[in-house]
Amino acid sequence: MKKIAIFQTDLLVGGIQKSLLNFLNRFGGKDYLIDVYLFNEEKFYDVAKLPENIRFIYLKPFNYFNRLVYFDILRRFKKYDIKEQYDIAIDFNSYSNECAIGALCAKANKRIIWIHNDVRIKMSEEPKYRLLFHFFKGKFKYFDAFAAVSDGIIEPFSLETGIEKERIFTVNNFIDTDEIFRKSEERIDFTVDSSKYNLASMGRLCHQKGFDLLLNKFKDVIATRKDMHLYIIGDGPDRESLERQTKENGLTDFVTFLGNQKNPFPYLNQMDGFVLDSRYEGQGIVIWEAKALGLEIFIPKHLEKYNKNIEGYEDLTSAIINAKKREKQRDPLIEYNEDIMKSLEALFN
């Protein structure tokens, strides 16, 4: 039985947090003992039904300004006293110095770091990340292997870090379809107008996710079709500006902000289609969750490389305008998840 240590900042709302929970649910079987080290005890997600061989351990986070210290210096002076012996230590976060230091302090035979985003585009789009990357990029040389959540992020990561592609493995995010199907049947005080084509989008309301781009496109959609409604699930720093943009675009009657939902699946289950117009991604878990529920998927062409076998559109606006209601067929994503399991076993062994 192998022992794995996983380091992640928290289990608050977010794509990385959700991907970790799916990993623990799917991979936390009888062949592995897993210790999850967190730096925040607050949880958005329910962990009560995780496999019994998963243990949560809490460590003290660093002072905020330690993120502006070069990693090689930080590694000399910051330590965590981790006495357990592990086969594998994983920095699942890849952004946090605490997670990297924790994985390096653990006694382990192999150290792996997860890569969740297209770092080259993220640096060009986000000055804050560009600054942080400048200080923490030294950590990558201490890891043995790298797990990229899609094929599309391997090359940019290799170019920015100098890490050989041979050490980078594609490990897509698990999608827990059993949970999705079960939770989608929960009753909620929410109903869509079934006479309309109801479209959902979901994610953190921030620059990366491109909700401002989507609202501009949806303005053109509504100019042609008044029988459409867009529901946005999620919250974030851009919510106020996006609500203002909705009003300025005359979309108040056609767009509804639903905020963060602990269980978004009963909402998605009532929709006809799902759209994501991110500027860039790592993969896009929400796309696959919507696919599992049988929703028609609308993504721009540039997101194809992050989501294998999902077709994108050169003209997203026209694609949505031409959407028609159809019978939904759920997809348990059996082959998709089996391929991930094989990828993980190859990486870990």
C-alpha cells in the first residue's frame, strides 16, 4: 500500500479545490493511504463522504510577504516538521510557496507538482501572477515530475520553466459523474422558463474566465433571439462590473447572476446549453460537468487545446444564435475517467 502526501492551500470554492476532491474520491481507494496537508481549516466543499483512508492535517501558512521572496532563499529558512515517510509527495496547488515547501520537507521517494493553467498566457494577461512567478519559479527544479491537466498547457510550461517535456505528464481532471448525477436530483427553489433556450456559464467572476467577453457576445445574441436566457453561476472580484455591464448592454431581463452555489448541478440540470468564453484555461472542469449532464457545449476554438475531443467554435455568437433545444443524453464519462486512472498509475509507478 502506497502512502501519498498532498499539499493544497485550502478547500474553499475553486477549480483546483474541486479537482482535488474529485481526485480523492476517485483515487483514494484501498491501494493508497493519503494525507492531505492544508493551510486553512475552512471548507466550502463537503468532505464527510471521502474514503476512510484519507486524513486531513493542518499546517500554519507563511506570512503574506513571503511570496515576494525568491524560492531558493525561502527554502533555506522555511521548514515544516513532517515526520511521516511517503512514497510520493505532491504539490497540488503549484501557485503556493507553502505547498511547495511542504512537499519538499516531506520524506518522499518522488515529488510531483500539478500544473493547472497555461502559464505563458496567464503571465501575459495577469501582472500579479507574472510577479509571483518571477519569485517562485525556482521551485520547479526540485521536483521529479509534473502533471499537466491538459495537453495544451505542456508546451507553454516547458518554455517558461525550461523543464523537459519528457518529465511532464498529461493527467486530466477526474469528473465525478456519480456525484453530479446524484446531486442534480436535489430539489431547489429555482425553475427556468422552459419555453426559452436556457444557457448556463459557471466559474470565478474574474478576468481569466472572460465573462465580460461573453456578455458582449450575448448582447448580439439577444439582438437576434429574444427567447434565450443566460444564467451565470459563480462569484468573484468582477461581479459588480459584470452586473453593471449587463445593465449597460440592456440585458437585465436576459441574464441572471446566481452567485456561488454549493451544489450547482440542479441548476445545470435545468439548462439546455453551457457556454464558457475564458481567455485561457488549464482544462475547464465545468465544461466536462455540463457535458456529463448532456448539455450542448459552446466554447471558442482556442479552448479546444485544453479540452480534448470537445469542439470549439470560430464564431461563438453565431453558434449560440443557431442553438436549438434537443433531448439531453447524460454521459458518465467512463472511458475519460479510466484514461486518467491509467495516467496516474503510470506517473506514480
